[in-house]
Amino acid sequence: MFIKREIERKLKQLSKSFPVVAVLGPRQSGKTTLVRNTFEKADYVNLENLDVRQFAQDDPRGFLSTYSRKMLIIDEVQKVPALLSYIQTIVDEKNKPGLYILTGSQNLLLSEKISQSLAGRIAVLSLLPLSIREMRKEEILPSQWQRVAFSGFYPRIYSSRIRPVDWYPNYIST
């Protein structure tokens, strides 16, 4: 079950104006699902995959040139922050919008690297867990406020129908 996010329209709009768009936010807020559903034809790589991450670390130019024909989504970009300098060079050479969509957990290292390497070339969006409005539109908002408070707003609870009492302890422990 895909839950439509309000930020999707802004994401599409920014990708038509900026060469790089980053979607940052807490883990499990729906960043990967959002970008993959918004840009279905884009190439996708996930730097959580150790082989992919090693390739990106060992040969950043070769890694990026492997995916140079169309838009590239790089998931968990904070795992290889050195890629941002290489992306800057490519962006300056190509000088066109919609080259890269980056996702990552919001942390200071990533934010610092982005501001150093991609200032003026990147739009940054923050994606939080679901909003009340998004839940209403998808008709998944519990009718009682106590149920809303108990269940919370993380997408996976609703899309996978996981009981909050099972999901949150596991989320917190990991």
C-alpha cells in the first residue's frame, strides 16, 4: 500500500529547477518510498548495500558514470559523503535540472557536506512521518484521538498493518 505524500508535488517541482534534490528525515519516514514512486523511471542505488557502497567509495567517478544516462536516486547518501563533491563536479559540467535525487537520514555530517559541496545547486526537503491531512486523505486516520496518539504517524504501521505495540519497541531498539 502506497500512501501518497503531500510533499510529492514540491519534490517534482524542485527536480525541474535544481540539478540535485535531497529528501532528508528520520528513518522510516517514507523517503525511499516517496522518491521511488515519484520518479519511477529513474535509476536507483541504495548505499546500504555493502557492495554498492564499496564501489561508490573505491571508485566514485566510475560509480556515478555507471548511472549517467538518466536521473539517479541515491538512497542513504550519508553513507558515502565524499560522493557529494563528485556530484558537484558533474552538476557543474552538465548544468541541467533533475540529475540526482538524494535521500538520507537527517544528520549533521550530511547537512554539512551538502552545504559545502552543493550550495546553490541543491534543494533540500524534509520528510517527517505522516501528517493528519495525509492520513485523512488515505482514510487511515483512526477516529479516536487516543488511537491516533497510541498508533503514531510512521507510514509502515499503516501500509503494512503492523500493530504499534509490535512496531515501536523494535524501531526504538534498532
